[in-house]
Amino acid sequence: MLPTELSGALLNESIRYENGALWCDGVPLDALADAVGTPAYVYSAARLRANVARLQAAFAPLNATIHYSLKANANLAIVRLLAGLGLGMDAVSGGEIDRALRAGVDPARIVFAGVGKTPAELAYALDAGAGWINVESRDELRLLDRLAAERKVRPRVALRLNPGISARTHPHIATGHFGAKFGIAPEVVADILAHQSAAPHVAIEGLHVHIGSQLGRVEETIEAVREAQSLAAPYRTLRTLNIGGGFPVAYTGAERYPDPVQFAAALAPLLNGWQVKLEPGRSIIADAGLLLVSVLYVKHQGGHRFVITDGSMTELIRPALYEAVHPVIPLRAAPVAGPAIVAGPVCESADVLHRGADLPPLAPGDRLAVLVAGAYGMAMASNYNLRVKPPEVLIEDDTWRVVRRRETWDDLLRLEEDV
Ligand SMILES: Cc1ncc(COP(=O)(O)O)c(C=O)c1O
């Protein structure tokens, strides 16, 4: 069997084999790897545009405003590209607000979310004129009210509801149940709404519910929206619902997930008369990106074939953190020889990129692509083991450019004082 068949469901118009060689849009990836080295992240601008168009079309009947969730991948060039497609931004730190502003995003189109915003970050968001602040506790509301009073501004606020609903997803990315730190319990939301005069310097005009990422079904989202609507119902000025992100993407090709059209169709009957906001991240960038790695060594032990690559958990921590499965395929298609454990050089047993990847015979120097790596890949990369972060390359049709260069050992020392 060829890897082309195995991963067929995960390849797309942008990332595909041509005559046995893996391409991203108009660029052969072997030639790109020759030019920029490995490991390296590669993103397809065409696929990004297609993903945005798909979401925009799905939610057009709901007239929804889409705020890209910067946490998925906040590379400046990518944020610029997405802003150019008309997306607002969802930021969860002062750093992300700064990134959005530097990308030229209109501050009014930024929603500022997060369970632990510092006073300095809230003040920065107010001074920058962020369009919405999603508040996650009574304490935060009090602080925001005070900071707004000091500045003589009246920010628009959405209270983030924790509806007490367990989404069908990995426990680390389920956020809407009462064991999760996120959001405000329904009875507290009700109480805050009943006493809005206690926070006169903020305008509570919305509720926010994000119950998790990689949502396997629409039912829990519907339930969460209903809960939010019942809390908002008595208040005429409260007609904005931010439903968060969480639209799932296929990582193995075997998943049977609802697509954005199914989410939109299920939500539409509920949302008549509501202003709808969305905060998708993964569904925009995940399958537009891949991680290129090179084989360093191959060894057999304990009945396993270990393929040690120059890519590791420091580039892509999702397999170690979430037991995520990312398909790994060769840059040159060849018949599969059997399963392999694809692992990196980091001194951790958890440093595995894929356990049981069906791969051809491999030798040092061969190259592999780790697919569906655009979201929460580079965004969660680290310098553990003093590894430098990889470059990021953006492909536009048959041209490419490095949009973040590979770090150097000097970069690693830049902030140290005793050099
Ligand atoms: C509040 C909030 N909004 C949006 C997102 C984006 O989720 P996703 O990338 O699954 O679309 C997240 C991610 O966890 C989140 O916490």
C-alpha cells in the first residue's frame, strides 16, 4: 500500500502527492526542505483561504462575526492574511492583542478572553479599545469596572458562562464542565445580571460559551446555547452570543465529525434575533499546516522500528500532551514496509510524534511530513533541551517565503544577563 492511499482522507487540494512527490500548492516540499532545512513548519495560504471561506459560507445564514482564535497560531503574516479576509481576532493575552494590532486589526474587532487576565492586560485592552471583553469571574468584573471608571470608558462585556456541560472531546480541551476553571457558573451569571448596577462602568451586552475544542457532536453546543439564552432572556440589552470555537478537524481520516455546516444548521433555529460571534482557531489553520522533518537514524528494538527525526515534541507537543494522532507521511511515496514509532531527539519518553505510523523503508536523510500541524503546533513550541524553534514558511501558489526564521543559539541567550 502507498502512503498516498493511507492518508488520502487527510490530503487536500493544497497538500497532495504528484508523481510520488509531496507538494504544497505549487511547491515541491523536497525542494523547499533543501532550501530552508528541517524541521520546518509550512503553511498553505490557499488552504487558509479555503477554510475561512468554508466557515464564512456555513455561518452566513446566521450573520455571524468570526474572530480567529490567535492562540492556534499567531504568526504575524498569518494574522495579517486572516485579517485581510475580514476576520476579527480572539485574543487571550496582552501579547495576542499586541500581535493583532501589529497585524493591522481594527481593535473594535478584537475580543479579549481568558480566565486570568492581569490588571495590566485589562488596562491595555481598554486603552487599545478592544471591542469586547469576555469576563470569567466576579472578581474580574469588579476589577474591569474599576479600571473602566478610571479611564472614563464603558467597555462591552460578555460574561463567559460555564454551563456545566461535558463536551465530547479530550479531557484537556473540555472547558464547559464544572470541574474546569473556565467561565462563571449559571447561578452566578444570573446574580451578576440581576445586579448590573453594581458594575456601572461596563455594558454587559453578551454571553460567551466555549465548551471545548475538537467538539465531536453538536448536541452539547446546542445545550450550552440554550442555557445561555435562558439566562439572557430577561434582559433586552443582552442579545449577543459568543459561541466560541471548537469546530473539529480530522486528524486520522477515520473520524466522523460534524462539519461547520452541520453546526450552523443545528444552531440557526435557535439564534434568530441574536448577534452571533464565533472564535474558531483549529478549523482555520490546522490542515493548512504541516511540519517537515528529516530522518536522523533508524533502529529496531523490542520488535519496534524507531525512526528518530530532527523534529520533536518541542516543535509539536500535541501527541505528548493530548495523545493526538498526527499522520506522518514520506515526502517521496513508496510502498509501506510496516509501522514505525516516529520520535524526536528530546530526552523524554513522551517525545513521540507518531506511534504506529505506516511508513516505507526509511534511511537517514529521508524526509517526512507531519500533517494537520498548523494549529497548536508552532504556537505551543518550546526551547526545551535548548532546541531552537523551527522556521515557518508561507506558501502562496508556487512561491514561498520564510515568515519566521529559524532561531539561533544566540537567540536562546538573548535574554540572559550573564553572557
Ligand atoms: C475561549 C476559546 N475560544 C476559542 C478557542 C479556539 O478553539 P478551536 O481552536 O478549537 O477552534 C479556544 C480554544 O481552546 C478557547 O479557549
